[in-house]
Amino acid sequence: MSNIIVDARGLLCPMPVIRVQDCVSTLDAGELVEAVCSDPGALNDIPAWCRINGHRVVRTQEKDDEYIVVLEVGEL
Amino acid sequence: MTIPKAKAVALISGGLDSLLAAHVAIEQGVHVEGINFFTGFCVEGHTHAIRKQDRSKPKRNNALWVAEQLGIKLHIIDIIEEYKAVVFNPRYGYGANLNPCLDCKIFMVRKAHEWCLKQGFDFIVTGEVIGQRPMSQRKDTMPVVSRQSGAEDRLLRPLCAKNLPPTLPEREGWVDREKLYDFSGRSRKPQMALAARFGFKDYAQPAGGCCFLTDAQYSSKLADLWRSRGEKRYELDDIMLLKVGRHFRPKPGFKVIVAREEGEGKFLQGYRKQFLSLSTTSHPGPLALIDGEVEPADIELAARLISRYSKGRNEEKVEVEVRQPDGSSHQLRVQPLAPSDIPEAWHL
């Protein structure tokens, strides 16, 4: 199963979180979402959002000036 | 039989008052979830984090952080488009700057009330305290917020509830009025004491509030934007760009935004496909964007202006690349402006 990509490049927080939140609300538990961001704050905020809303961060990655968070949707 | 918990949504700004108010409701056994509205004008650590010199500071989003401390869900709602009507035409007017605080509070409580109706929640919790800044928190405006938002007596302010008539959650016994508070006035001491009692040691206390519209310099730049357009109008990019760089307006319809350091330069780079951009090539220097319909003489002036902020400021000539939004570019060789050549009136 391929990851669902949320392209949040060029957006400042909290917009990447909002984009991820809106995407996740349409998905089922177990699906994977990959958020690609340019705001380094996303590496803190998306995992924080996942923790409080019951989703699991699979991995985070910093590549050049891009910050990637892959998460698994939890039970909503 | 177990009686189901009452359900409340708490407006979470990320500051201390909303943290405490939500905690008071949670302590009383209410199921609380947080809601945070993003207007585009919110002051967030990340906005400052655009600047490289601030990157060592925590980049946390305070609303998310507060929700995590409270152990509650947080719903962040994008209200950028709808919020424009509040900023353009506030029924209760602006504060000291372009801050429509009372209309803003009414709008946010109304949105929270709509959310409650949709999600089957019973009431709304806010961290309002009578007498605290901003102006929406006066004794005479508290009922205005309740009434105009449509929330009526489903709006509970746990920190000052004892100074106000009992609300539905109190009358229904969802919360015990005796365990609510009677804070009033501008002192922060009662909140800090309560925070200590609850064991909250680390919390945000933004000195200038949580909204850029309360900032005089920001409001001045927004007013300039509206004047230059001949109407009150903005998009998200416009109001984000007002937070970044030095802004100069040498004449109507011609504005130059100059990055103050590398972090801002990187941020402005993201706009090079929308704006004419300039950068010095013979010497290290800032990136700049030009906003407006400009003539060659304006571009040369902008080139001289950014050269003033480059390492070549004391040189006879500095080379500047002028890049079109389509990616094509040409070079200019210009004399940097002297500080005395930059009229005070250009600074926004």
C-alpha cells in the first residue's frame, strides 16, 4: 500500500498540521500518510498532533530543506 | 447506570488562561476537547522561526503543547477566508491597532458553538477573565459575546464564572459553580498561583498577545497594503509576507520587501515564482521581492536599495540579478544607496 502524500511545502505551521488533519479525517485506521513540509516546525507539530489524537508516527526525516513525517492513522 | 459525562469544547489559544480554564473543566469530570482557530494573523513560534537566528528557540505550537499537557484532543480549524469579514468590517470596531478583538471573540465562540452542535457537545469553555486585555474581556462585553455568538448560556468562563450569572452547565450540575473562580482585573498573579497549584510550570505568556493585528507596526503595514490596493483585501500570502523582512514603499504601487537574514531569504525564495525578485551576485546580500507594477527605473532603485543591505554597501558598484517570475533573469550593476538616500517615509 503506497503512502498518501500531503504536500505542505511552502506552508508555515500550523497549516501543515491542518492539511494532515483534513487528510486523515477522510482515511481509515492503518492507512499511511506522508507529509512533506518546508517548515522545520512540522517535525515537532505533526508528531505532537499525532500523539494527542491517537495516530502513530512511523518515521520522520530531514532531507535538504524538506521535512518528512510518515504517520499511521489510528482509530478515530 | 453510568451518567454520561457532559462534553465541552475549550477554545485553546496556547496561552495560560485557556490552559487553566480547560483544566478546571476537566477536573470537574467534563469530557473536554480543544479547538484552535487559525486566522493567518496568529503569532506562532514558527513565524519567528523563519528567521535563522531564532531557530535555536523551541518551535513548538503552543496550542498543541497545551492540549498535550491537558491530555485532550485538539482540532485546529482553518478560518482564514471566513475571518476576512471580521477584519474588514468589525461591527464593534478596532482596538488600538487593526485588532477587532470583540468581533473576533464573538466569531470564534460562534464557530465553536457551531462545532458543538455538529459534534454533539454540550457547552463551550473559554479562558476569558473580566478586566483582562484585550477589550473583549470587559464585564459589559461578556454578555455581548454570549448573545451575539449564539452560544448564550452554553458559554462557560471557569476563571471568572462566579462574577457572572450562572450558565447552563452550572444550573444543570455538569460543573459545580463553587469550584469555579472569580478572577477579575489585569493582574496575572491569580492565574500564576492557580498554575502552580495545578502543577503547570512551563506555559506561554506572549507579551504582545497572540495576534499580529495587535501589533502597531504590523497593522501599519496592513493598512498600507489596503491603501495601495484602494480597498480592504488580502490573501494568506499577503499577510504572511507582512510578517517577514524590511518593507519599503518608494511610491504607490511599488513595494520592496528585503530579507533581514538568511532564514527570511529562504522564506522569500518560495515566492520567486509570484514576484519579481532581486539578489546581489557580486557580494553576499539579501533576497528581495518587488510587489507591484514597476518600470525599469523602479527596478534599478530596488537594486540600489538591496545593495545597501549587502556586504558591498561601501563599494562603488554592486551586481544584482533581477529575476522574473518565469525564471528569466538579467544583471544590473548599480551604486548602493547611502542611508541618507532612503527617506523615512519609505519605511513601513
